Amino acid sequence: QVQLIESGGGLVQAGDSLRLSCAPTVRMNTKYAMGWFRQAPGKERDFVAAITWSGITSRYLDDVKGRFTISRDNVKDTVFLQMNSLKPEDTAVYYCAWAPILSDAAARYEYWGQGTQVTVSS
């Protein structure tokens, strides 16, 4: 059973940066896309960003374009989400997820991490 482990969340002030990381507990011997989603209290889980296996193509939620950057290191089997200029409305639990192809639909993702809390104070 594949498990994804996120790290890097925390409590920061508005305007600060954080970098989230996500890696599987077992080596993924196949090409795959990775995505980040977030869920704020009382809200649905929303797509944030996703990246193809090659790293050439990525997709972002409009609200994070220009502030967040998704990247990956396939040697280390790790995906990153660099979050700059954080805003209080970015506060949520952030989840990484695995999909066979690039998608912004949560239903296309087969494996999920447990989530890491990001809290941005004003």
C-alpha cells in the first residue's frame, strides 16, 4: 500500500513563505503526476497545483498563480510546493496526492497523504 508523507507545514505570518514536501513511503516504479490540494475548515477540498512526471507541465489554482510553485525531484521521488507571499486565506490543511496523469480533479487521484497544516496569521 502506497503512503504519501507530507512535511513543511507550520504557522507563519502574512507575507512569509513555506515549502511543503511530499514523498511516498515506497519507490514508485512508474511515471505519475502529483498534485497538491487544500481544505480549510468547513470547506471542500480544493485543487491547488499539479505537475506531470517530466515536470514540464504544471497547473495552478488561479488564486495561487505567481505565488506558489510546484516542482519535483524524481531521483528522490519527492514533490515540493513552494508557497510565497502567503495570505491568511491560504490557511488550510494541505494534501499531496498521486495520479497516473495530470488532473485538477480530486477524483483522479488514487493515493493521498495525511495532510499538513498551514496557518497564516494576519
